[in-house]
Amino acid sequence: AFEKIAENVKKSRDASFKKTNAKGELVNRTEGIASVGSAAMDLEECFTYQKFLRGLGLVYIEHQARI
């Protein structure tokens, strides 16, 4: 199951990854994947999860507490 998840994430990331914006500025982000955090996660877990997602280039990261 992990291999399939990794394949799908890579496929989506590669298809929607943007190195530069319309002005030519370096942005290195993907707009094709979003994430919603869980209220069951503590501060350290949320921090680690957010760092992982930012490393993938995600821009749209939300948390249940904000929704």
C-alpha cells in the first residue's frame, strides 16, 4: 500500500510542480495536492507533518481547528 501511495503522490507532484511563477520568480511548489491535518495530532506531530508537506512543495495545508 505504501508503494502505491508513494507512486500517486509522485505522479501528482510531478504533474503539477511549478519551478517559477508568472513573473519568473523561483517558487518550487505544487498546487495539485492539498492536506488537512487532524485534531488528534499533538504539536510535535503537526510540526513534523507540516515540514514533510512543505518539503514536498505543498502550498495548501489546513488544519481541522481552522475549518
